[in-house]
Amino acid sequence: MQCRWICKLMLGVFLNGQALSHESPCLQEHRCRLSGELLQLEKPVEVSGPWSVFWQTLLDPNQVTGNKQEPDITSVSQPWAVDRGISFATYQKEIYFPAEMTVAMQFPTTASARKVWINERLMFEQGTVAKTYEDEEIGANNKLIFVQVRQGWNTLTMQISNFHHYFGGQHRSILIAKPSVMASRVKDTYFKDALVLGAILIMSFYHLFLWAIRRSNRGSLFFAIFCMSIGIRSSFTGPSQILFQILPPESYSNLGPFFEYLGFALITPSFFLFMRSQFREEFSHKLVLTICLPYCVFIPIILTTSSLIYPRLLLPIQLTTVASGVTLLFLLSRAVLRRRNGAVLSICGALIFVFAGMHDIFRAMGSIGGEEWSHIGTFSLLFFQSTLVAYRFTQSFFQLDIAEKNIRALNQDLEHKVDQRTNELADKVEKLNSTQIELNKAIEQEHLANQAKGQFLAKMSHEIRTPLNAITGFVELAEEQLIDRKDENAETIGYLKNIGRSSDHLAKLLNDVLFYTKFTSGKVVWLPEEVNLKELLESIYEQMSIFAMDKKIEFVKSLEVEENIFITIDVAKLTQIIVNLLNNAFKFTDSGKQVSLECSYKKNVLTILVKDQGVGIKEENLKTIFQEFHQVIDKQKVFQQGSGLGLSIVKSLVEHMKGSIQVSSEWGKGTEFKIVLPIEKSSTLREIKGEESFTSEQGRHYTVFAADDNDINRFLIQKRLDKFNLHVEIFVNGQELYNRCLELKPDLILLDLQMPVLDGIETAKLIRKHPEIAEVPIVCLTADVLLETRAKVEAAGMNELLTKPLKKKDLLAVFKKLNFHFELKEEESENKIA
């Protein structure tokens, strides 16, 4: 039904154009005879039909009369194209008027320059007629001229040049009418053009305003460009050419063709982009890009080339526009069928606009006649679009009104709720204040409890380690005596070893619990120092080799570390990490199996691998082995003793050092722990205090002072030092030791920390302040293993710190570091210190 209506409309347009063409009185003869009845009509008479034309020649009326060249007979409605090589010509026609009169004439055409004579009298010039593109100047079209004609035949001679437009020559009929009729027609034309141009400007600026306040709405921008394109084209090329009535005549030659073609090329892509913003499903992204692609070629050519090229673009632009119009109507029909909001109004305006545009294209091509419909199409499109905008604004206002009422209701409800919530908050604030007071009291109590706990832990550490020191020391002494006497009572030696292992295990449990307590409370002190990395790893390996030998485990190492690599790190923490992993490996590895320590340092990254051939860990237990107090129990083997804190401590230390720890295990075959620590290199090694100050000659008898308030500890120290060729004096407190130092300067001082009268810290400070004994090396003996104790010891100026229980190997290590040279007693001669 719609197709049939469209066909009837197009056929009517075509027949209407043909009917207008047949109204001309000049179609059937070489001359044109105008009757009085035609000139009395209230509409202009079209003077068309056959004309005498001299191609590529510009002749005035006298030259036409004397010219021997035979003219060509060409219809005025038939244009001559620029690409045929014809750019200028001379037209001549005889017109019969029934009486002498004044008539108004109008010469509608496009982008041409012309001169017009009537009866050899020059009546007007439009631009500058020339034989070259450079000399031609296009003048404004459709100028109205008033001519006094005589009764009978009047000769009309016309020179035309056209280098700028596809359609050359006088391709539109000349209009003749009474002055009043023609003036009224021109006035109507100006009114229609001004009305349409005003509507276009209002719509374009309105949509630009909408886009300015809401940049995301690009549809408004595209519709503003569409309106401006129509306005520019119609103002330069419309029936009235309204802008050229204001601008100087010479401006048309530069601006006319440019704005005509640019406006024509911008109309279609801008309108399709606008339609996509309204109906996104119908106007898909790919389809719109396909429509716009040809115009992306046309527009740069128009912007960068001369108007001589423009005529060759006209036919491609017209064909593309016709195809785009058909596509537009099809897509809007789909939107209507899908009942899209605003689709009916859009298709009504687009339908009239497209058919008006197609009518004007066919009219310009000479296929049909009649008036231009561009005003009707443009005005209809803007009318329906304005109606759609008004409708949407109306809907918006209704929605705003509803929203305003809802907001008022919400505000009232909100005020009520705010009052209610304010009262509730006031009650809650009062409760919170009281809760805050109680919380502050609880925090203060907790702080006091933590202080008490810390003091209790320190006290218990000291009190537990004091008898533990005695047990360990006496067990070691008993073992040494049995060995010195060559007593082969293996059972007794085994008992002593078991006692020693148990005391060591008790000390380790005590250390783990104390360290975990301090770490979780955030009171762990980090003491970084410079150390030779390879020497540190070697010492850890040697230290742990003893445990491997005791259990008859093969302990291997692989250290990929250069000799002179120094790092800055808390040595105690790094040692604790590696020792805990090795202790764990030894614990779960049977005799005869292997445990390995692999370390490498590359690109400031220390990688530590601890592998064992123990029982392994089941997959379901891998996620929980780092939990506090967690132990994997193997029902098939003897339960392994421990606090369950070793691996948890390792993980906490590694993460604090910004490193990572991974574990992999296979049940029944072994376990592997991998630690990666980022550690920067250091350039120097920290010197040991007093290392160069206490070098003595071989065989000298050294004087050693020691102070401890515990009788058993003093006895044990005496026995330990008696093994060496030393002069030993032992005191009950620090005051007695200090007084003796003023009388006799010793070579070494051993100080317990917690003593009556004067403790170890204060004693050390007094000694360092006295100039005569300030350089004597001081070693701290303490049962306190808390890390802040080490900081206090260093601040007091002590050289070394040994934790109880005191062992022979620890003393030997201190003597070696202080460069003591002496002979052991005969029974210890095999342990001579170099």
C-alpha cells in the first residue's frame, strides 16, 4: 500500500513537471510569440523552447547579424555540460509582444555570468563573462530587471559563460510577467526563503545549546550541523539567493560554488548520524559508516580543490543522496513497525524532505519542470522535528513535575527521618561516649597487663634460665671429666647426653614462646648489621652439623655465594630462619637419610632451599603447617616433640623482610622449603669492637673478672674458666667488681645483667666512663633472650653477649674474637687456641 502511494506521488511529480513545461508558448516555433492574454495572467510566462546558439563564441547583437557561422538550434531546458568542452556561448531569440509595454524579466540559472541585450541595447550584466576560468566572475542569479519593449518582434541576445557548474548555459526558462506580478513573486520567494532560513537557524542554535549543556548527547550536534548545511546551501543557491543580495556581487564567484557543494555533501551524513542517536537499533554503526564513507571522499575534495572540479562531483553526490534517501525511508519504516518513540513524526518529515530533494535533483537535471520543492521539504522536516522535540519536552516537563512532587514528598519524609535519626544518633553518641570511656579504661588495663606480662616473661626467662644454665653447665663439665679420665662407662655418658639434649630442648621451647609473644605484640626489635654472607652461612652450617652428627644424618651444603659479599641484615633473625627450618628437617628425617642446605645470592636476592628425605607432608596438611601451635601428627611414627611455633615464626620473619616462602612435599619421600629474600649488598664490614686493642703475647696469663649474684652460676663460671690458663676473680655484684677494677685492671670482664646493688648495665657504663679501664672488653652473661636486651647491652658499651646456659664453645668463640693467645692446662692441651 505504501509502495503504491509512493509510485503515484512520484508519477504525479513527473507529470506535473511535464505539464508546466508544455505551458510555454515557445515550444513549437523558432520564434516566441506572447499574446496579451498570457501577459495578463497572475503568474510569469516561461520563455523556453528552441534558441539560436553560437557555441564557444561571445558575440554582441551587431556581431550576430554579421556572423556567417550557422547557429545551432538548442532548447533552453537542455543544459550543456562543462566536461563536453563547452564553457561559453551566445544565445539569441526573437520574442513578439502584442504592444509596447514595460515587463519584468528574471533569468534563473546556476553559477553563471551573463550579458543581456534587447534590441541591441545592453540591459544588464551578471558577473563578468569571459572565455577563461581565471577571467570569469560569477554574478548573483535571479536578479529582477525591468525592460521597455516595443510592439512586435524584439531581439533578445545573451552571452553566457559557465566554468563552475555541471549544468551550463541557460538551462532554466526565462520568466516574463507584468512588474507587479513579478515583484509579488519575488517578495513571496524572499519571504519563504527567510522563513525557512530563520527556522533552520533557530533549530541549529537550539540543538547546539542542547549539545553544549550535555556533551554526551551528540545527536544534537549532528542535527545542528544538518540544519546549518541546509541553511548555508539554501542561502547561497535558493531561489532568492538571499545572502548574495546582502554581500557584494563579486563574492559569489568565490563563495557560491563552494558553499553549494559543501552544504550538499554535509546534509546526508549529518542527518544519518543524527538518526543513529535517535534509533540505534535500526541505524547500526556499520550501516551509518557505509553511508558516510562516500561523503568522506567528497568533502575533502571540495575543501582542497578549485570549483572547476566541483561539477564532476555533482552526479556522484546526487546518486549517493538518492540511494541514502531510499535507505533512510526503509530504516524509518522499520522503526515505525517496531513502534519506536518518535518514529512516525520522523518518517513523515523525512518522507517529504526526501521526495522534495529527489524532485529538485530531477528538475536540475532537466528531467522535469516546475518550481523547486526544497522549501517545502526543508520546512516539513523542521516542522515534524520541532513537533517531536516539543513532544519530548512536554514529556520531560510532565516527568519533571512528577519528579518535583516526588522530591517534595521525599524531602518531607527525609526531614522526618533525619529528625528521627538525629535523636537516635544522639542516644548512640551518648552510649558511644560511655563505651569509649570504658574502652579507654580497658585499653589502659590491657596496656598494664601487657607490661606486667612482659615483666613476667622477662622475670620467668631469667628465673628459668638460671637453673637451666646450671644443669647444662654441670652436665657438660661431667661429660668432660668422664672423657678426661677415660671412663668408658657409656651408659653414664648417654644419661648425661640425654640430660643435655633435654635442657637444650627446654631452652628452645622457651625461646620460641618468648619470641612469638614479643612478635605478636609488635615489640620485636630489629638490629641490622653488616656481615659477610658466606661466612655467616658457613657458621650456620657448622653449628647445625653437630645435630646432624648426633642423629647420624648426612648433612650436605651448596653455597653459590661469592667470598666478599657483605650484606646488611639482622643476623639473629636470618640465623633463626635457617636454623628453624634445619631443626624441622632433622626432626622428621631418620638416621642414614640426607638433609641439604642450598643457598645462592644473585641480583640482590638470597634464595635458601632446605631439603630433607624425611616422612614428608600430606597434601591436606600443607595449608596448615604455618599455623601457630600446629603440628602434623603421624600415627605410624613416634610423636615429635616441639612447640609448634617454629614454622610460624619462620613465615612471620620472612614476610616482615618482604620475602616469600614456599613448601612442596611428597608423602614418604621428603619435603622442600624455599625462601626468597630481597637483600641489598653492603660495601664494608663493621669492625668488631676491641678487636685490635687486646692482642697479647703468646703464653701470657690473662686476668678475668666475673660478677654474678647466683652461687651456682659463680661456681660454674669458675669451673669453666679454670680450664684455661687464666687468673680469675668472681664477685657477687657489679659494685664489688668495679671497685676491684680500680685496683687491678683486668683483661676481660664477664657481667651478669640482673644483680643487686649495681646491675650489669650500670656497671658497664661506669667502666666505660673511667679512662684507665674504659677499653677493657666486656662480655654480657644473661638469661634474658629478649631482643631489646641486646640493644641495651650495646648501648651500655659491652662488646659481646652470651646467653645462659654458658657453654664452652661460646667462651672459645669470644676468646678467639678478642685475639687471646694462651695455653690450656695439660688436660685441655688438645684444644689449644691459636
